[in-house]
Amino acid sequence: MLVMDEQRSHPVGGIDYPQTLQEFDEWFATEDNCARYLMRLRWPQAFHCPSCGSQESWLTSRSLLHCKQCHRQTSVTAGTVFEGTRKPLRVWFQAMWYITNQKVGVSALGLKRVLGLGSYQTAWTWLHKLRRAMVRPGRDMLKGHIEVDETYIGGEEEGLRGRKTETKSIVVIAIEVHSPKGFGRLRLRQVPDVTGPSLVGFVKEVVTVGSIVSTDGWTGYNGFVCTRI
């Protein structure tokens, strides 16, 4: 049974994330519910006015915290992925619910269809904002047997030879290889070029010292000992 906190308008005393679609609809039925949930996550102890430090405030219909003492208004969404959005928080919450509950990944087109967004570009922007927000700071580095390779997003460019590019994006990928077959965690990063500083720098940041790194033998990886595939 869900226990609702009248002050915060969200379930308390247990799991702090809706487990079913029915729970999602109950928790986030209104914009006010969404704003108060976000408030609790950002200020779990209590909101303090950044101007005067007062803890007395009220939430306006525009999701602004109005300080009772100095009358400064602070946006609940300031400094978050929702900042500056014209879409309701509930739609954003629906997007997050959809993305985190798919086992095979989410495409921008799929997100657009599910949410009824009018623009593919909006869906693409939302998806990438949320994906970046889902990256855990200080996450564990890859270890064991790691395969590293780079690719060009957008295909080859006419008139350019080798691994040169002028307009395409270069993405380097590192993935754990599990025996006898299968893969584990992976890391991706867009890099400016395929030189040693870019490629080796990426590997050193995401791979644990002592791991076996396999590459295709490109000279950009010569900054460390590796096994050629």
C-alpha cells in the first residue's frame, strides 16, 4: 500500500521510484506532484533560499520556489536537464520512465512516437540529455580483456584517405570481452582525431592498469603495450 506524504505528494517509507506504470500515474498525476518530487531530490533536508538562507517558501504554479522572507524566486528545474524546457515536467518524467524500463535500448524515433512529440529533433535532444545524465560519476573502470576500436559516425568522406576526417565524428569504443564469448561493460567517447594523445588518453581513463587491451594495430595506440587482433 502506498503512503502519501501530504507535504511532499509522493510515496514515502520505502522504494523511492515507481515500480509499475500504475504507480507512475499515481505518483506523477500532476505537474505539482512532479515539481515536489524534484524538490525533494534536490533539497532532501530542506530548501534554503540562496539569497537569505530562509527555509520558508512556497511553490508557485510556475514551479518556482518563492522565498517568504526576501521574495526571491528560485526555479525548481534550474541547473537540471529540465532547465529552460517548455514541455511539462510530467512529459519529461514519462520519457525517463520509458527509457529506463526498456531492455533493448531506445531510439529517438521510438521516444517521439511514445510521447507524441511533434519533432524528431526534440526527441533526439531529450534522449541524449537523459543518456548523459544517466552516466554515473566515478563509475568503475573496465578491466580484464578489453577490445578498443574507433569508428566514424556518418561514413567515409569522399576525397580523404586513411583515417582522416573533416566533417564526420570520430568515436572510440572500449568493451570488456568475456570468455568463451560475450561482452560486458563498454565506454564510448567522441575524440577530435585518431592520434596517440586522443586514443591512448581515452584508454588510460577508462581501463584499469594491468588489463589486456586488444586493438587493430593502428599506430595511434602505440603509447602502450597492446595485443593486435
